[in-house]
Amino acid sequence: MNGIVDTIKDVLKETDLVLGWTTDPVTGMATPARFHDGKEAEQAVFDSTCVHNLAVHLPRLKDSRVGIVAKGCDARSVVELIIEHEARREQLTVIGVGCGSLLDVKKIWRRYGYGVAIEDRGDSLLIGGEQVSRGEFVQRKCHGCLEADPDIYDVIAGEVGGEIPADMAQSHPLYGMFASLTPVERRAFWREQFSRCIRCYACREACPMCFCRDVCIMQTQVPRWAGGAVDAKQSEMIQLIRVNHLAGRCTGCGECERACPVGIPLMLLLDEQNRAIEEMFAYSAGASLKARPPMLVFDVNKDIWGKG
Amino acid sequence: MKFIASDRIDGLLERLEERGPVWAPREPEGAAGTVLFAPWRPGIVVELDRFTTLSAKGLVLPATEKLLSFSYSLTAEGETLDITGADQERGETVLFGARACDARAFTVLDALFGLPPGESYQDPGYRSRRRDLLVITLACTAGDAACFCSSWKEGTASTQGSDLILYPAGEGYLARSVSPRGEELLALDVWEDSDLEPPELAVTDRLPLEGLETKLTGSLFSDLDFWRELTAKCVSCGYCTYTCPTCYCFDMYDEMNSSREGRRCRSWDACMFYLYTLETSGHNPRPTIAHRYRNRIGHKFSYYPANQGPILCTGCGRCIRGCPVGLDIRDVLRAAGER
């Protein structure tokens, strides 16, 4: 089995570029990188700080032969993009990597200062020399992880077949808290959360499936679907529009929540919806190349009236 | 020097609140460790050890600002349009716990929005908010790996834009006034006298900024490949622009309800968006991320200093700390400097 560097070098023989990660010299953490030749590929890494979903770049690279390093969750986005013709399967080489859960690096930085030394010891973390429990600083999306290994891939780099850590088997505690709220309490919860929103649209831009990005309904002038003001009501409205547009398309990669500068737990909304879609249509976005998103093939006569 | 113990800070904040709303850094519940400037009330824990994710620019340039309100009617007698300007009287606001880079950002924005009468457009909203803002700055004895304010001469020791500076010392803070209003604050009965010495302040990353102003409009402007390569991982989100203390791009629009009453507003916008420069004809002068990022850097380090004087950046590092793809503006500036 080849490591990440050799695998990327191999893939580069057949592709124009490979999307992967390298180490940021300032923070020592992974940062996205594009590799064009073997020399650049020497810098490639894969570790528990490779949080970014690189599939977000695929719609802008439709005309290139692209290699992409993908974790289980990233691969689901790749699948969904192929289904929606925003990536071309024949142009893509998916380099699968096994993932044993990722660190919420931003959360660590916010708490301990940007660039603090982080050492992942597997069962605990060493942050700036202080030993802390790992659980608190794992990406929220990794709780209840669906795929430690990608389902679709062309080659595998490094070890796969690892177990999802036991404490990751359950969904995040926040989901339990949220599920216990009444509709009225949920309303108050979201009003409070969205009161922090500054409408920077980072959620949309970081989302691999929000590929309308340059002609988005959130900002169209004619017709004006959403008001321009930055306030909790507007923000809630435009976020609900976004969430609805992702019905049956969101793969749960969590990039929107990770990009949010004010820490709004957006995945609560999406996770709730994803579960509803799964219940209603037995569909899980990005699980299979052969499936079709229910909202794209939905036939009101057949799928609802025809059933009775 | 005047001194206040850490456990007496709430007492100071209560006295400040008598003057007007007090904005101080706090960590909202459930916000994944985010620290924000927010209105303080007794009982709220002030977070002074960590940096805020958002800057304090909203206190002088609100995320949404009503510029005027109007009402329109059309009857058999004819049509009328009543326009009322926004009320600019709101009294003093106190910003507590800003850093030197945050305070200096106000003076950088002053160079455009706060010009003296007769020189340029007078922005009434900005000018009145700025006039009424009292800034209490916390001096930095430590920076983090994203800070680069020492690229400017005074760095962490800058007093620009501040009224009062607090220096961590012993189990509290020494206070020094740097404006007449700061002097007023030192007359409050919350201070003790102290023999403590002010601490040594942090020295942060230094960037070579000389020569950028001409390069960015010259050789680097036409070198689009340079920008393509550096922004390859950028996803063109608004994070950097919205968290920046000096980015001020805005959008203006009218909104009207069904009774034909409406308002004209100004809201934050970002030059990193495709829509920002999309023209009615369909042409877009900045169609790609590389074009837009080139403009962002060019505006900050070349066009703004050429037209207004100061560089439109204070080295606060917010755009670096939170960028979802880890794009570091310093890498871009260093690469530009080496060209």
C-alpha cells in the first residue's frame, strides 16, 4: 500500500492536478493545496487536521483532469456532484483515505490561540503542552460518522478499514439537546443563534453543493426574494431557503458550520432535514452513484397520489 | 499610575454603562468558542484573554444602516413622496476591551468616512457614531501566530483611536489616558494608585510593506497567473472581508412595504463576491476569484493608501485565523514583495 505522497505522484501521471493537503508552516496544521507535479506532491500530507472538503473546488475545475484526495464524507460530496453533473466521473481520480475522525482545529484555536501546537495522540490531545481529552475537540460532524472509508475511489492511499472510535458512534450531544426542545423553544433557539449572523455567506461558499453561488437566490435583485437587512429574521429566512435547496442533496459534510465566523450550529437544521429525507424517500445523498436525488425525480402523481 | 484589580472590572463597566451602552468581548453560549463584541449587562462575563472573531467596525459602520425613510402615495390629487433622514443623535457608546489594532482601524476608516467638512463627502452616520464612541483598549502582552500589527511602526504600542489604554499588570490593569475623554474616565472612583510598572508589550510578525503600493498597480496587476496560483484554494467566501476591521464595502438598496412606506439602507457587502461587480449589461470586470482577490489586496495596500493615506489593514490577523481554507494574507504579501 502506497502512502499519500507516492499515490499522488502516481495519479499525477494521468491528471492535470491533484487536490490534497500540505502542512501550513505557521500553524503546523493541514491546509488545502494543489499539486501539479511530483516535486510539489512531496509536500502532501494526510492527518486528523485535514478537515476541509476539497470537493467544493470540483465545479470550478470541470475542464481539467483532477485527482482528489477524499475522506469518506468528502467522497459523498464527490458522488453527489457527479450525479448533478457538476463533476465528470471520467475526468476524476478519487484517492480514498481512511479517516478516524477529525479535529475541530478552529475551536482549538479559538480557545487556546491561533497557531498553538497541537499533537493528536489518538486518545487524547496535547495542546500547547497541556493534555486534554480529545472528544471535546472532534468535529461535530464526526459524531455519528457514516463512512470512515470512502465508498467510491480509484486508488487508496495509506491505511483504510479503521474503526470509527467508540465515542464517535453516537450523534453529537447538541443534537439530543435540540431534539428535546418544543417547537416554540426551537424558534427561540434559532432566533438567538441567527442574531449573530452577519450574512457573510461563508456557509454558502464553503458548501460543495451550493454551486449556484454566483447567481444565488439569497442575493438576487429581481425578484428580491430576501430583504437586504442584516437581522435575525432575514438571516433565518435565507438560511432556511438554503437548507431547503439542499433537501436530498446535503451530504452532511459540515463545511457550512465550520466556515461560519460566529459559530451558528447550521448542521442541526441540515441533519434534521437529512433524516426526514431518509425516512420519506429512503435516500441518503452521496451514498450511491446510481441513485437520483428525490427532489430531482419527484413525480407528484406517481410518488404521492399514485401510492394510495 | 491608576490601577484596577481584575475582580473590580465589573464595577468599572457599571460606571461606564451610566454613560451609554457598553460593548465588550464575550463568548456567546453554544457558539463553538467564538468571542464577539456584544452589549454588556451586569452578570455577563467579559472575555479579555482571547481575541474576538468579528471586529468592532459595526459600532461605526453597522451591518445594516438606515439612511432615510420614505412614504409614497398616489391619489386623485396627485402623488407625494415624503423623505425623512435618519436620526443621528444617539449618545455615547463605549467599546471596552478593543486591541490596539481594533482601535487603530477606526483612524484608518476616518481617512475616508470621517474627513473634515469641505474636503469630501460627509458621511453623517459614520461621523456621529465615531464622535460618540469611547474606546478603551487592552494592550497586548502576547499575540498569536496570526498577529502582524508590528508591521506598522508602533505595533501593539499604538494609541491611535483609543481614549484609555489598559495594561495587564499584577492582578489587574494599569490605566493610561490618551485623550481628554480618557482623562475624564480616570476621574471615576474605581481606580487605585499603584507603583506597578507597565508590562513589556508583544512584538508580532513583521511584513515588508514597502514598495507594494506601486507594484500592485504595476507589474503585479497584469500578472493574473500570480493571483491564480496564490488563490487556488480560495472559495471566494466573505469570511475575510466581513471579519476585517477595515473592509467597508457596502450595498445600498430601497425596501418598501405594501403601504408604500419604505427605507433606504446600506448593508455590508464584500468585494470577494461575483455579484459585487456584476454589471447590468452582464459584463463582470472581476469574473474570477483571482480578479477579486487581486482587487482586495490592491485596494488595501495600494489604492486606498494612494488616495486616502493609510494602508487599509492593521494586522489584526482575523482573516488568517478563521479562513475556512487556511489562506494566509501574509503569504500573499510576502510573495508580492518578492516579485
